[in-house]
Amino acid sequence: MTVLVLTCEEDVTADMVVSALDDTGVPVVRLDPADLPGEVALSAEYVQGDFQGHLAGGGRLVTMSGLRSIWIRRPGDPGANAVEQSAWLTTESTHAFYGALNCTGARWMNHPGAAAQARHKPWQLHVAHHCGFAVPPTLITTFPQMAREFAGRYRDLVVKSVSGAHPSNPPMTLPTTRIAPDADFSGVAAGPTLLQQRVRKHADIRLTCVGQSMFAARKASEPDLEQVDGRFTEDGRGWVPTGIPARIEKSVHAYMENARLAYGAFDFAEDAEGTWWFLECNQGGQFGFIELETEQPIAQAVASWLATGTS
């Protein structure tokens, strides 16, 4: 049985997992859906009540019935690398590719339907609260007056992108930024804006959940830095392994079950009292930098889940 890895050509994190799978002798096919049609080829035939077919890519051919698991890491949109690109081709290729794979008995990390829902920030905060996490007061609005009232109540705020990405090609990550309570909020009328009470964090926490396994790392932070986004802070402090409170572990399991995820990268802000405030769960979040700094065996855990269903 074969593991199918869907990602772009240059993906060091995927390289780490593929290497771990190769060490176990599990067959792996790695391809980018963006290369369909072209370097990736697909055939699926409806026979006796089910689809049977093949995928080809990277010089490998795999039968769909022979797929053990599918890892959606960082794939391009089907049709994106075609010679003649069009919105119609992208739609047709997406429906054909993922529609056929959904007919297999393979296990997903993560299923496209669950992943799509899990990307929505409002839904994340809703599920996080009901799973027992501490969630900072948050407002998403296009009403300037609502933004002013929220700022009047909570004073110390940050502003975030609702989707987390900038509409550039390739997309850029937008940093979380502090905002003054007397700021001009008239601009929120131009598009949904996410405002959140700032957590005076003493550390960033990244918790990576793979199946039933969890790996937590901590990076100390100054609580009153102007740059509040740990991804953009260059202060020489590194990530170190850290323990996981029992209540956080319980809430993570509940979140993963509710979200129907096999993999999730959780970001928390730890305050002076040691409370872990939920910021987000990225269903396709990066883990390579954490593993390189902490030597936590996350790639091996992903490989084990893909190969055997355990981690």
C-alpha cells in the first residue's frame, strides 16, 4: 500500500517526512496537483459500483485502490501549471482529482472538506471556546462604530488578517500588529477586520498534534514588545521543548475530534500566570523549524501515522 504526498516541488518539511517513510520501506508517491494536466496524469473509471483508476507523477504510477493514506501538505491548485490556464480548467481538474481520490479508502491528513472548514478563523475560535481553551475577546467587523466600542472596552488591541494571508502571488503572511484604542477605525468598512484583546505574553507556544501524539515548544518573549508577532521577532531566543498541561491536552484532543483533523499546529500565547491563550490552529501548519530547533521527532510521527495509522 502506497502513501500519496501532495505538495509543491520545494518543500523541506515534506522532504523530512518522505525520508522517514523511505527508511521504513513504505512506498511513497509525491506529486503536485498543480501539474494536472501535464506532468501529472489521472484516469478513473466507474466500474461495478465504484471508481477504479490510476495516478501518474514523478515517474511513478499508482493505483487508487492501492493508496494507504494521503497527506495534503502544501499542494498547488490543480491546473495551475498547465500551458493553457483558465478558471474552467482549474475547476474541472479540482473536481476530477479530489473527487476521484475521495472514492478511495485512503486515510487523509487532513481531509479537504475538514481542512477547508478548519481554515475559518471565526469557526476556530468558536470550537476552541467550546473545547475548553482560553480565548481572547475578539471582534470581526465592517462597522467602524463597533470597532470603536470594542477598542473602548479592551484598550490594548491587536489587528489580524481574518484569513492570515495577503492577496499577493505567492501569498505573503501578514503579521499580527498592535493598534491604539484611539485609532481611526473608519477603514474597517472596506473589508472584514479582526480585532483582538492583546495577551501580555511571556512566551509563544507551538503545539503540534499528530494523531494522538503532541509536541509542544516554547519561545520566551518580552510582554510589552511593540512587535507582538513571534514569527517576525528576531531577539535571538529559540524554541525549546516544554511540557503540556493536562487540561490543554484534553482540549486539544477535543478540538481535533470536533474539527475532524489528523494534524494541527496550535499557537498559544502564555501569560504571566501560565495560562495558554488560544490564538489559532493551522491545519497545515509548518513544523520543520520546530523539529530542527528542538529535535522533537515530529516528521517521524507524521510518517508513522501515514504508514500505519499510529503515532
